[in-house]
Amino acid sequence: SLSALAGQYAGLNLSAPVSLDAFWMPFTANRQFRASPRLLASAEGMYYRDVEGRPILDGTAGLWCCNAGHARPRIVEAVSRQGATLDFAPHFQMGSPLPFVLAQRLKAIAPRPLDHVFFTNSGSESVDTALKIALAWHRMRGEGQRVRLIGREKAYHGVGFGGMSVGGLPNNRKWFGPGLPAVDHLRHTLDIARNAFSRGLPPHGVELAEDLERIVQLHDPSTIAAVIIEPISGSAGVILPPPGYLQRIREICDRYGILLIFDEVITGFGRVGAPFAAQRLGVVPDMMTTAKGLTSGCVPMGAVFVSERIHEAFMQGPEGAIDLFHGYTYTGHPLACAAALAALDTYEEEGLFTRALELEEYWQEGLHALRGACPHIIDIRNYGLIGAVELAPRPGAPGARGYEVLERAFRRGLLVRVTGDTVALSPPLIVERTHIDDIFSMLGEVLATIQ
Ligand code: PLP
């Protein structure tokens, strides 16, 4: 039974029969899933195994997070040792060593001057934390009228009310009321008509950065607190910035005293061939939100990187006054810190921060070779170890082709991620060329069956 199997893997005595209906799964068609479940039971390196013991090649690093691959002994052992030593410590007016050690390590790999780190438990919490720090920073400096936040269409910044509000995916917003007041959205930079099948950054669209200037003028610069942007967005189906776009956004922010936040929840920790996309793309934000690859996915954790000047402003009040009324019970959780430190050791020792650069061309060629696999492919996009294949929606059934790819790929032994009719790939950074060949050969076979 499912429970006996789960028990066997976790070393627990579970034997009662399990039905699939008590767990309300996130972002899932629950009834469809229960009728035809896809269940992963174990994982090692580049592979999952499903509950029948079949290997499933991980084309998505779990959910863009297991950058060092699965069940790496060093990470697992660090978590387990830490759990036996200090399982939990509060970090409100109290401390424990590991978050200090980890913050120092993170500072060393972050772009200067992002010298301070606030820990959270997820990407959504990192985004809400960064937005709140931006608002508080302006207020602290006597500019409390700067409350307007600017995101982009098609952006995904998690599911908190802040991230939902600055996010730009209609399905994630429309059920939940108006969200935060005073939020604007720039247009996204996905332009298949002009950029289809371009390799790496798309050539057209730098002028879209001027949207920011227009919105700033519309509301008056003195009302704008922050702009939040994914340097490369993943969840909307891989949207890349045209060269010069982020630089232009940075210039406009600087001209008007607006803070720039990069949401690096998927691009952080080596995904594009540098520790952070900011470094590869050559633009430094004022804050950077991260999660996922921070612990290689094995314990939930997020981190907000904050620039020296922002942090300094919070340190100006009376010494005995709390400087930021914000934080989580699990901020700096010892098990998460242990996982993150072991993940960083692994990334650094195995050269994983630059591996996406080394493999980029091979990855790109294999991905673009899929172009003829199916007549419905309308675009292929890539950067670092990220890839996307976009299919035209089936008339009257948007998302149906995408779902078929997900389902058939899983049955074929390949894990992909699908948003609408876009298939996204982001393998663990330990991926070898032979795995890349296998990913594209399985995906090609599956695409050939899509009507
Ligand atoms: N921001 C970005 C750019 C993301 O891609 C995600 C998740 O995919 C999030 C935020 C939310 O992260 P979490 O699911 O850990 O809350």
C-alpha cells in the first residue's frame, strides 16, 4: 500500500490504507490527479523513482530547486547531525550560530553591496519581506508617501498577498480580491512574433523598459517605492530580458530614487552560470529575493539580500529599539541553515555555479533541435540551464497540449514542468551531457505524439 511504502522510505511504521483525498494539493487539478496519480517515492542524484520503482529523470530540479541533485549525502548528513544537536532556536532577541555563519557565506557570493541577509522560509515570504523592507525604508527616511509598487505582467512572485499583487498571472490574482492598493505592472518582454526561436537573450524589446518611465510620470516619481522584476521569469514559461533592458530599468530607478528588487528565487544559486543572474546580466539590484536552490530544495528556506545603504538606514534608531518589526518563527532555522551551508559547500567544490555556463551551448543545441519534433511548437527559449518549448494552444482547450506533455513525459520517465502550453526545463546542475541527451530524446518522442 501507499502508506507502507511511504513508511518504508521514511523508517516509520505506517500501515493504514491511504486514500488520496485528504491532501489538498497546491496548483493541481486535484480530482484529475486522484484519478491518475503521479507519485514520486524516492530520489538520488539526477533521478526520482516513482512508487512502482521506475526511474524518472529529473528535468526540472524538482521545482527549480534541487540544484545539487537529490539526496546528496553531505547535505542529508548535515541536516541530520544538526537536528540531533540543535533542532530549533528562536531568533527574536536571541540567536544561534548557524544563521550568522550562513549569512556571512552568502554575502561572500552575492554582488556588492548586497551585504545583509534576512532569512525566510520560502520564495513567497522573501518577496513579501523585500516589499515590506522597501516600504519601511522610504518611510524611515521621511518619504512615507512612496507606497506604490511596480511589478510586471506575467510575473510570478509567489502567493503571499504582496507577491500576488505585484505578480502578473491572471489566474493567480483574479480569485482573491483586489490585492494591495497602488500597484502597477510593466508589460512583460515575451514577444514571440519578433523573437521566436532566438537563442539566449532575445534581440528585440529593450524599449519595453520605457514603460517604467511612463508609469513613474503618470503617478509622480515621489510616490513610487520599488520595482520588482524576475531577471528571468520561470513560472510564466521562461521569459528572458532583451540585452540592455535591465540596465535601463536600473537607470530609471536610480534617477527617481526607486528601489529595484530582483526576484532570484529560480535564477539564484547557479541556474544561469553565476551564483546570481544579477552577476551574469551585469545589473545589481537594491534587494534580491531567493529561496529554492539556497538549500538545494531539501529544507524550506528563503533569503532576502539587502544592500548596505538600506540596512544602514534601519540601524540609525536608538540602540535598544527593534529595527524591523518583521520576521518568522522559523527565520534562520538551524536545519535549514545546515542544509544551505552543505549545499553551498557542494556548489563551490563541484563548480556548480559555473556549470550552467559550461553546458549552455550543448543544452541550447539539444533544445533547439526539438524544433521539428512537433508541428505545434511556436517558440523555443533558453538561457543557462533553463529551457522552454512553447506549443500553440489547441483551439478551445488552452493548456491541454501542455498537460499531455507533462503526463506522457512522466509515463516515459522524464519530469518536466508545464505552465499552460509551455514546457519548462531546469535540470539539477550536476546534469551530464548524457542526461541532456536523454532529456531531449524523451521529450522529442513525447512531443511527436502531441496532436
Ligand atoms: N518568486 C519566483 C520568481 C518564483 O519562481 C517562485 C516560485 O516558483 C516564488 C517567488 C515563490 O516561491 P515559493 O513557492 O517558495 O513561495
